[in-house]
Amino acid sequence: MISLTCMDVATFSDTTEAAREACARIAPAWPLDRSIAVNPYWKLRTRSFAQVAQEMHRFAGSRMAMPLSFYKTLWASGAIARADLQSAMRESGNVFSMPDLLASLNAAETGCSPLPLLSDALDLGRDPEHQVLWREHITTQISQCCASFFDEVQADWRPDGEASLYRYWRATVSEDRGASLLMGDERWRRRAALLPENPDALLEEAVKQFALSPDQVLPWFVTALYRVSGWAAWCAYLEWQARLAAEEKPCFQRDLLAIRVAWEVLLVDGDTSLRSSLSTWQLQWHSAMNTPRSPEVRMAEVWQRAQELAYARQLFEALSGPPLPKGTTPRLQAVFCIDVRSEVLRRHLERRSPECQTLGFAGFFGVPMAYRAAGAETAVPHLPGLFASAYTAKESTGSELGDAQHHASARQQAQQTAWRSWHMRQPASSFNLVETEGPLKLATLLKCSLSGKWMANDGARPDASATLTLHAPLAERIGIAGRFLRATGLSSGMAPTVLVVGHGSETTNNPMAAALDCGACGGQTGLPNARVLCALLNDGEVREGLRKDGINVPEATVFVPALHNTTVDRVTVHPGKGVAWNEQDAAYCVSLLEEACAGAREERAARFPGAVDRASALHKARRRSSDWAEVRPEWGLADNASLIVGRRDHTRGLHLQGRSFLHEYDAALDSDGSMLAQILGGPMIVTNWINMQYFASCVDPHRFGSGNKTLHNVVGGHIGVFEGNGGDLRIGLARQSVHDGTAWRHTPLRLIVVIYAEKQRIESALQTQPMAMDLVNGRWLHVYAASNTGFEHVYPGTKLMAVTRKSPSA
Amino acid sequence: MPLSSILLSPLVPACLPAAALLVRRGDPARCWSTADWLVRGTALAVLLQWLCRGVSAPPLQPLMLLLVLFLAWVIVRFSQVYLQGETSQHGYVHLVATTASAACAVIAAPRLDILLGAWVVVSLAMNSLLQHYPERRPAQLAAHKKFLVSRLGELSFALGCLVLDRCAGTLSIAEINRLALLHGMQSRAWQAGVLLLVIGVLLKTAQVPLHGWLMQVMEAPTPVSALLHAGVVNLGGIVLVRLSPLLDASPAAQVLLVACGCTTMLLAGVVSTTRVSIKVRLAWLTCAQMGFLMAECGLGLYQLAVLHLIGHSLYKAHAFLTSGSAVQVFRREHGVLQRPLRPVKALAADAAAGILSVACVYATYRALLHGWHTVETAAILTVGIALAPALRLLPSSARRLPLALTRFVPLLALYFGWHFLLNRVLHDGSGRPAWLVALFSVPLLSLYVLQSLISNRVALPWMNTVRRWAFHGFYLDESVSRLALAVWPARYHGHDAQQPALTAAYVKELA
């Protein structure tokens, strides 16, 4: 039996160091307008999954597996086979026997609770029916304070530039008469004025006051910080961005920790007797520290692993099926984002025409850019959150005067709408404006209620008269183009038309819209990246440069950017002006896309309730994308489960159910393993972030999911949402994004990564990518090397999952 | 009873939507479409009734009925999609239908006691809707506060009814209004009765300091907030307009309404500028608007009050239902407006714009309307102040005059358009003293000054303190919350999933 009480927690004598360590656990959360999927356990990746499960349980009261009833259904339906459960049992060290595990399915659910704080001990003495609880009040107070500190757009009247979150909070709390009125306690407000001005000093003092032994400091800090983990994630985001911009790192997280700890300090009433709240808390703390996790929680983790093994088994079976043979000389090559939604469309494309080849590549297509739309004030990053943008891409009409006019008219239009909403917001104006303009809303309400349509998602349609130019030196432009062609294997055998397909969603009245867009493009649509790349590849200068590098782009080959609208499943091509695209090729391409999209749409429509045929699928998808009341416009990346790295030849035509990310990789073209290393360090991490975001939103919806969409209340214009009136900032996916009201639509699984390369090569590539190595070592994902004989687990202590291949065709 | 009188009775709109209660089981979709058709049918019935009575009959009542039914219809259509997959959809539909029915009854009730009864039903149905997610503690607290305040208001209203019944010998609204018009209300009892009614209305219209629940109802799905803010909370305004002859005869009630309304307008207006989340900001604006509505009624500006009722209902329903677009709006508008930062010049420009705008509105009023009441000064001031930002020009930017006019003139034209339409519907009261108008101008002018200071980023020493007070809602709600909990405990269902387990083991250790 493993001892569950011993925590691998280093002992800190230095409080500041402990605070730093506590803050270093929180992964960032991007704002809603740039929302990308983030692995909420990212900062814990150097520990193992199992260990983090223990820690999350202890410090945050969170689980990292579903409730047992979830697995009960899977077991009953046969989705988890006995063999899967046995393997999972063995992996976990045979702590539980088969009968134990089966019996656990019928056991009552046990609640999880984090380590208690003093505020919890005081709440024990409060009557929840007659009084507001401390933990509710503290969360509300901190959350409102943070919101007003970080807000830049929602409130018109904002506090004057105080740079330190902690000092701002301290000034607020010591004058907050309301809280004393509400809680019926005056004493702590007087103490608030005596708090140290320096957050580090406060932490030091708090540790002294609570008489914590050195090994207790870190658990205490971590527990405190997890009570406001939403705002901690926002602070972590600001620090992350500062790091990318190489600016001086602000200490918002440390301040936030100090604030939460300061609340504990404020609640100490100075009573030192045995029955004082402080001694009560000390008893509770030590007792909770020594309470092991319940066996049910640990058994749920075994079941979770069994479920993952069951999926791996099915995936390997599917991958062992005979792929479609490669067609003759291709007429069309289409490069898609690795996104799981592309898998469906790619399959339909290839099934319909043997002259069409599809490839998968990270959706920013290797262009590290920020995009500045016409008339926009700022450039928006269009690349994975791990990196900083190197170049800016701007819309250009070709002439300077034209650009200036274009910009000015777009800006004027934006100013007019912005002015109107500003005017409406003004307190003295709003009284009469409501009378004057309000009745006009009758028409909008009528229209929306009859047709469900609200305003269209902007930014999806580029201006056909403008081209998008990347402001980068020629050598770098050639470099970007060359890297793209080599990595996709397109450096030879190019078809007359190469489509570069970015993707974006089309939803309305949806604060979480960006989460459905391209994660590799920073939560934006991938079209600008596709346009930039195509403009590069169609450029004579760049082609000349590529020729010198040994890549010959045929004269006749045209690169055409396209946008895959994932909500409606429709692909629009945007060749741009001055591109000599053969009419026949264009017609072939458009009609093929139309057919394939219809097929993909029909397949994906089956995930929504109600029977569909081809015609109604389009109608229903259109309605979902434009209905102002729709909370489930599309399923996004729900049910993502695997990443397959290899040539399309291995997977062409195989039905992977829209659950797989597909990345192009040809070991034969990668002599030194550097391309594989790049894939492991880039796309694999991005897919891990997506996978873990969905995972955490299911297993830990209170902390890493944003709750019920019908209650969402946008904070600070774009910072995040509250669920309801207030409470902590909510991050992650809404319940509606993973659950349809009766069943889960995402199966929480750790990513299965299948790489078509030798095991040794994968291992040596991992050596060069420390972050990827952490993920593999910590079992945050499972990597398998695929070969003719089967799929081999890449992990210290490897074993072979032998699946015999069914007659692979030529 | 002849068929025609049954068909024409106000019972039709008051009962028809509630027929949705009959669909209790089965596919929620059936329940939704039933409610949808019932609400549409009721609207048709209201139109037919109006036609049968003759178009010359005062159109206020059918207008208000159609407004409430339209909102109910929008809410039902929205919720049907929005709540897909949620549990207890049947219950939700039933409650929305009940609310619509009862709200129609409030508008159409011929007698004060029926009106009160219907209003109680609205309030109770709303209370259940607010607890659509019964496991949410804040939802229960808000509903609980609303429950207490509403019952208090109803008690006051009921007492008022009793007193008026004694004085007038009837509870028929038409009869009481007729008596008030004929004889005025000389006796103290009359005055007391009206005052009690008005207090009841004020309590149910979320005036400070009993406004807290209105801000805290975001714990229910968005369409519930929309229904409450657009269709329910302003029923008080409709009731006051229905009782306008009584108000005209009661100076005390007028003063009370204007005083309460002005305080709410000012405080809630200031607080709304400090809110950090979209829905809560909308809620504080509703609160301010309700203050404005009460003040308008107190001043006898019934036309404006009705216009405000309609405009606010539609505007707020729209604002809540599209609150999810906040991020889209942010993407579109962020950083677009950069205002000059030369405080003195900018403040002078704001002052000049205010004076110019009020003068323009005054001139238009004089040119278009004959006859003159003191209270119309209040209307002119409201419009002038509201449109002033459109005329804000620095001497250096005179070339932007056309732009300023394109912002100013259409709004002014629109306002007078509505005004002329409503002139045919009902008449304003008269006989308000000038000082009441002066009182009304205080919050308006203060808010204008404040918004000018804020938008020009002027930092005066006192402003930070006021901002802090405003951020905490002037500490008005906390005592009320505490009192509400202490006096009468809220019933809590379920428990918070994230609650640290303070289990029996710990408790034992303590003992």
C-alpha cells in the first residue's frame, strides 16, 4: 500500500520562496477575445499526473477523474473491456483488486474538500441560514477588487493608476464599511489599517502569526491561492505576456496570494485560548493534512486510465485498417490545420476525389505574426500562446493613399458605433436616450425572435481588394515559406493548386466565441495566416529564393488561401487579386469542396439531437451559427483524444470520428530528427493544452470550467466571465461546451500521441524538447511509436501493444 | 352573461397565457410551442378587444398589454433555444406564462384589490424563476430579499386599498379616479390612502435603499433577468399612470415620488459607472431608470413616463439578451475613442454643449407646442442634458459641426415624434410646484457634471472617495441583506459543491 499521507513537499524556510513556489503552480488564462485552450496543469507538468491528482485533491478539493457513476455507464455498455481494466490495475501497481474496482461503481460518491483555512473554521460557527459565510464574502470581495483593478473598459469610472494590486486592495478594504455591516463584525476593519504595506512583509508576518512550521507554509499558501484560482490565472496571464514581451515581470500573483492570506490574518481575533478559532483551525488543519484520500477517488483514477486504454485499443484497431491508396498525380493539395474538425472534412474530400490530397499542419502555418485589420488600433497575435509574434501583417490596397483612406473610413465607422454606445452609457444621457431610442429596439427584437438572427460575426470576410502583406525581411519570408514546404512534405510534387485552409467559427452573441476559433492562431481565425503564407508562396521573389534553397515551386502552381467555417462546415476560397488561378482548377476545387463540406456537415450534424438529412443539416447549422440564443453553436474540439503524427498515407480514408489531430510528418525526409523535435515542442504541446483544457473542464468543472453559460456575465469587457453575480473569475469551458444536458459530449482522456517513426528517434527528439519530455515523463499524454508490427509505448518501462496489421495496401 | 362581454373582459389576456400550465409532461418542445402560441393568441385577443371597444377608447391599456405580451413572447422564443438541455424546462415555461398572465391582469384589472392580487402572483412567480437553479446560494439570498421587500410593499398597498375603500366606498379604479377628479381629495384619510399606495409601489419598484435584490438576480438565466428588468419591475410605473388622477390630487405623494426617484436616479446612476461586469451594470442602470420613472410620475409627466416604460422595456430586454455580445463589442470598439485630455478646455466644452443643447430643445418646444406647464421644464432639461454630448465641440474642431448635427438632430426629431404620438394617448398632470422641478434637476445636473469629469479624466481629490463609495453601492445594501437574513432566514436547498468539508470528525475533535 502506498503511503498517501507523505507529500513530496519541499520545506521552505524562506517565506518569499514559498510564495514564489505557490504562484508558480498557476497556469495562465487568456482573455475572452483571444481565448486559447490552456492546460490548467501546465505549470505542474514536471510532476507526474498521479502526484498532481493528489495535490489538487489536497489543496484545491479537486478531482482529476470523473465521478464513478460515469465509468459505471461505460463499463455497462462494454466501452471499457475487462482487459483494459486489468492493464490499468497493473499500471497502478495492483493496489486495488478487480472486485474492489467493480464494487466501487456502486459506492456512494464522496465529496472532495480542500485543506481548511481559518475562514472555514469561522464559518463552522456561523449559521448559514442567517449569516453570510466568510468564504463567500472573501471570494466576492477579492474578486470585485481584482475586477476593478484590472478592468479597462467596462467601468467608465475606474481607480487612478495604482500599480500594486496589493496596495490597491489594502486601501479598499480598510475603508470598506459595507463588509463590516454585512458580516456584523467591526474589529477586523481596524486591523486592516495596520496591515503591512509590503506584500512580502505581510506573508512573513502571517506565517509568524499562524505559527506555521516551515513545512506547512507552502501547503498553506497553495491552498489559499487556489481559493481565488480564477483571478490567479488572470494574473498569471499578465505575467506570461510580460515575459513574452520581455518586459519587467509584474508580481500580480504574489499580490493576490498576499491578499488572500491577509484575509486570514484579519480574521485572527487575538484569542489564544484552546477554544479560540485559531486553535480550532489548527486542529482541523493537522487532521486534514493527515487524512488520506478516500479509496473511491483513487479507484476513479484507475477507471479513468482503463478508459484511456480502451480508447487506445480502439484507435490502434482503426489505424490498422487498410488506408485508401494514394491517388495518381494530384490536382489539388489542401493543407489543413491539425484541428480535429479538419479530420472529418479531409476524409470526405479524399473519398470524393482521388486527385485530391490533404495534409495537416499547425493552423498558423508557421507564420509568427500579429494581424492588424484595416482601421484597427492594435495588432492581434495570430500564433500559439507559447510564442511572441515576430512580425505584423497589415491589409494593404497597394497604394499608400488608398491604405490611408481605407484605414480612415474603417476607423470613422468604428468611431461612430463606439460613440453611440458610449453616449448610451452616460448616466445623465441614458434616461432620455432610453425613451428615444428604446422603442426602435422593437424591430430588432422582432427580427431576432422570428428568425433568431443577430449580428454576424465580423472579421470573417476579408476585403477582396486588399492584400495582406507581412512586414518581414526577404530572407525571413523565404525561411517561413521554405520551412512550411519542407515540414508538410510539399517540397516536391506540388499540385497545380495548393489550398491553405485556415479555420474559424461563426457564432453570435457568444462570449466564448474565440474558444471555437483556431487555437494555434491565438484564438482568432486562421485565414489571415493562410493569406499571408499564400501571398509569400505566390511571390516571385520568394520563389526565386526558394529555388536557391533547393525547393522548386512549379510555375503553374498557385497557392490559394481558404477559410473553413467550422460551425457551418463550409470552405470559402479567397484567392485575392492578381492571382492567376486556372478557371478549370478553380471550378473543380470549389465543386469538390462543396460536396465534401456537405458530407462533413451531415456527419457532424449527427452529434446534435434530431434526425438530419443533407438539406436540413445546412439549414440547421446556419441557424445555430446565427441564432442569438444558441448556447451550443458547435461542439468545437469536444471529444478530442489523439494526435497522429505521420504521412497521410497511413491514415487516408480511415474513419477517426473527428477525434484525432493529424500532423504531417515523414521520417524519411527528416534525417536529423529536427522536424520531429519541432513537432514535439510545438503542435504536440498545443494539442496537449487543448486536450487538457477539455479534460479539466469535465473532471473539475468548478475550478477549471466556467460553469453554466446561461449565467455568464462578462467581466471587464473581455477579461473573463462571472457565473452569476460574482464569485471568482471563471476560466475554462462552459458546461454547455462539453455536455448536452443529458450526457457528456467530451470523453475526458489524456491525449494518445501516435508517431510514425522509430522509438529511438522519438526518444532522442524528446531529449531536445524539455517541455515535451516533461509531458511524456509525467504521463500527461501517452506517446506510441507506430511501426509495421504494432504500437510501442514510448516511456521508461515500455511495453508493446501488439495489434496485427490488416493487409496494409501499397 | 352574454358572450360578447366575456370575450371583452380583461380576464382573457389575464388567463390565456396561463393555459400553458396544462402542458405538464412530455417533450419540453411542446410546452414551449404551446406557450408561444398562447402568448401570440393573447396578443391577438387584445387587439380584437381594442377594435371591438372602438379605436377611440383610450389606447393606453391595450398598448401596455401588447408590450408585456410582446416581451413575454420574446423571452419564450429566446429561452426555448437558450435553455435546451436544462432541467425543469416545464416549470420554467409555466412560471413565465404565469408571470405574463398576472402582469396582464395588473394592467387590465378594473379594481384595486384584483390588481394587488395579480401583482402578488407576478412577484411570487418571479421569485420562483429567480431560483431556477435552487442550489445557488446567492440566488436564494436575492430571491429572499426580493420576497421580503415585495411583501412589505404589498402590505402597504393593501392598507392603502383599505383606507381608500373606506373613503370612496369602492375599489373600482375608474370610480376612485373619477371621484378624485371631481372632488379632489380633501380629507386626510384620502391622502393617507394614496400615500400608502405610493409607498407600496415604491417598494416594489426597487428604490434605494431596498434595491439590492435587483442587482443580484444574475443568478438566474439571462432571459429571467431580461423579463424581470424589462417587464416586471416597471409594473409599478404602469400602476401609477393608471392612478394618475389620484396622484394629481395628492401633493404629498408627488413629493415622495420625486424625492425617492431623484435619490435613486442619482445614487444608482453614479454606481452604474463603476460596475465591472456587463449584467450588473445593466441592472444598476435599470435601478436608476426606475428612479427616473418614479420621478416622472411624481412630476405628472405621464406621457414621458409611458414613453419611458415602453422604451426602457424594449431597450433593457434587448440589452440583457444580447449581453453575450460584450466581447464582440469589445473587439470592435476597444481603443477607438480617444478623447482629448485637456481638462479645462474639455470641461468648458461640456458646459457649453449642455447650455446649447438645452437652449435648442427649449426653442423646439416653444416652436412646436402650445401651452406651457412648469413641469415641461423638467422634460426640456432631461432631453437637453441627454443630447448635450452630441454637441460637444471644441472651438478648434468647428469643422466637426456637421457630424455633431447628424448626431443631435435625428435624436431630437425622434423624441418629438414620440411625443406627438403619445399626446393622443394621455395627458400630463399639472399643478406641480416649481421647486419640485428644481429638485428633479439636481440629480440630472449632478450626473452631467460627474460624467463630464469622468470622461475627461479629471482627478479631483474628493473624487476618489466618492468613487470608492460608489463602488460599494454607497453601503446601502449590506445592512438590508444582514437584516433580511437575521429577521427571516432564507431557505437553502442543497449545498455548495466546493464547500470544505467541516465534517463530523472535526466537530467531534472540538468537543
